[in-house]
Amino acid sequence: MIHTFSISYFCPPHLPKTLSICLPTITVPSTDFLANNRTRKITSNQIKKWVLQSSDNPTATITSPPDDVATGMESASSVVRKFYQGINRRDLASVEPLIANNCVYEDLVFPRPFVGREAIIEFFKKFIDSISTDLQFAIDDISEEDTSAIGVTWHLEWNGKTFPFSKGCSFYRLEVINGQRQIVYGRDSVEPAIKPGETALVAIRGVAWLLQKFPNLADRL
């Protein structure tokens, strides 16, 4: 969110009251933006790019700075988008450099996470080999403002039509490794084909009751 403030001018008494003065405006980031970027280093080159002002244009604008303007490094959201695009093309060669060597990837359908780039690529190879090329990931929404943590909601489409029981949400954490942003952690949560509804709440209450009555059972979780 950004806030816009008008700048007031003092009008000397000897000037005609009908004198027309064009008031510029300055748009600055909201306090939320500033709070989220306290630790970010801002260079003079970045400021010059954010502030646009000339004699022909009396408006000065400061917008939320893009990620790594000075270094030209790819944004985290762009890396995640490329990840999905590579999967859709069945092009694992383009996906591989987006994943860190020690990445941990959790798909909550599976009992254990996949650890390491090789294991993750092998998992996606089995995934794309088991489905038709007509089935594609479609991103519904993706966070854009963080350089290290990205949230995505998505669904699968079959020839452009929404595939049943295919909605999901994912979280990715990225780090800069050798000058390139890579995914170091991922987690997928997929819509279940069988939806228990309120039965799930009953099950949760039952497990919570057991843990309260028999605290030692918590050691087996």
C-alpha cells in the first residue's frame, strides 16, 4: 500500500490571489513496507530509480523497490514461476538449477520428505512420467514481495479446463547460493479426493482427549 501527500506552498501577500499553482504530490511507501524492509540496504542508484522528478513533471514518486535492482538478481517469485513452467514443459533440465543441492521437499501425500536435488528431480520425473502432457499446473496466486519466502496457490488443468480435486497450495523458501536464488525448502498441500468435513474435527478432538488423559502417548507422535 502507498500513501499520497499533497505539498502546501506559502503564498506571499503581494502575489495575486488568483495565481494558479500546480501542487505536486509525493507518494511514499506505507509504514508496513518500511517495517518489512528495515534490514534492506538501499543504494543511491536504487533511490534514483525510485524517485522520478523533472522540471516538466512536478510529481515525485517513490514506489516499493523491486528486488535486487542493483544486482539484477532474479526475484524469488520468478524462480518459483520458472519451476512450475519447467514441470509443465516436462523440462527437468531447466528445473534442476532452481533447486539447491541440499533442498528438502515435502509433499504431504508422501510419508517422508524428499531430501537433496537428485531425490527431488527423481520424484518429479516419476510424477511427469505418470501423467499426460495435457495436465498442467496453473498458478492462481503467488506472493511477490518477499525475497526468501514464497506462497503459491494453484490447481491442475486438463486442456485448459480445471481438473477435479486438484487444488493445492505450496510454500517455498529460497536462498542465494553462488549468486543465484535457489529453492532450499518446499512443501505441497493438495486437496484431498475424500473430504471428511466435520468428521476431521471429531478426530482431532478425540486425539487431543487421548493426549490429555495419557500424556506419555505424545512421545509416540
